[in-house]
Amino acid sequence: MSDRNQARAVFLGGPGAGKGTQAKRLSESFVFAHISTGDMLRSQVAKCTDLGNQAKILMDQGKLVSDELIVAMVKDRIAEPDAKGGWILDGFPRTLPQAVALDRLLGASKSLQVTHVVYFRIADGVLELRLSGRRNCSKCGAIWHVANKPTCKDGVCDLCGGVLVHRADDRPEAIQKRLQDFHAITAGPLHTYYKNQGVLREVDANRSQEVIYQELVQLMQ
Ligand code: AMP
């Protein structure tokens, strides 16, 4: 890709693999829209909309929300003005039907197809440790970790003073379910799907955020 701002990228990887962190930084540096279906759903949950109330029950158990609902949400989101110049999808597609639906949404035109699919490879054991210790600021969204990135004061965000929360789906039973689904429903089918399209790249996601970021910048050229 000669113009990074025209990237239409999909970040694939298990929960906690670092897709969101990297997508956020890249979107700020290169003016992509960072589209996280998990964040979109959490915002609906916070607003107690009908969609949010329905999704919350599934999300808290680490289960996937229906393809129809997610695809409709993404369809509207990629039509928004800030997505015109390019986007990174974080957490979508997560099933083969979602990947097929995305290609349909983008249309037959080659100039609008997905340009990059990056698979964040990392062992489940590392993800379990990352997720079980992860704490999210309820106010500014900053992500902390009880062992790897602790705040000065327990339970309080260093950046904004907001209260830190432990996501229900970052608790052990939900983590297991999310990892199982990731391998069976997401990684297996989508790795093959995008490999066959010739757009799949892999990064070793068990390295420092900075090293991975620099690799992604190169990879997305
Ligand atoms: P995430 O923040 O990406 O880990 O997503 C949190 C939760 O939102 C997931 O465990 C699912 O319940 C739901 N979710 C997010 N994206 C999708 C998707 N593409 N398909 C189905 N469910 C999703």
C-alpha cells in the first residue's frame, strides 16, 4: 500500500493480544478510523439501549453476539465520514459469515477490498495472564494491569482519577470460553480464508508494544 491512510485493515488475534492498543496508536498516527466492535457494544451497554441490554448477557459470559447484529453495526460504522480514508477493524470479523459479509459490504470492486489482515500470534497462557490482571478505567478507557502496569493507587486511574473496573468477561470462566471460541470459530476459519485471499500477515504479539508498533508501521506500507 503506498498510502497508509487508505488502509482497510483487519486485526485478528485472541482476546488480550494487543490488537486494540496497536489499532488505537496507528489510527492516531495515520488518521485511520479505529473500529472496535467490542468498544461499540460496551458503549451500547453503558447507555442501556435495547441492543446493549441484549448484548451484555452474552458478553458477560464471554459468548459472541449474533452475526446479523454485528454486521449491521459495522455496516453503519464504515459508512461514517471518518472511515472514508481508511480503517482498522479490531475484533471484527470474528466468524466466517462475518468475513464473507464484510467482503460483500465492500463490494466487488477490488479497490475497496480489505488491504491487510494482521494475525497477532501469541500463546493462550500469556493471554490468560494478561486478561485476568487487566483493569480498565471506567472514565477514560485507559488499560492497566495489576502486575505489568499497575496504577500508583489501587483501583484508581493514574491519568484521570477514574475508577478501575475488572471486565466481567476478563474473569476466568469467561476467558476460557473466549479463548475456545477464538480458536474454533475465529482463528481457524479466518486464517484460512484470508490466507487464500493472499492478504494475511502475522506478527509475534509477545513482544514490547513499541517493537510491534514499528513492525506494523512497516508491514502496512
Ligand atoms: P472484545 O472487546 O473485542 O474482546 O469484545 C468483547 C465482547 O463483545 C466479545 O466477547 C463478544 O461478546 C462481543 N463481540 C465483539 N465483537 C464481536 C464480533 N465481531 N462478533 C460477535 N461478538 C462480538
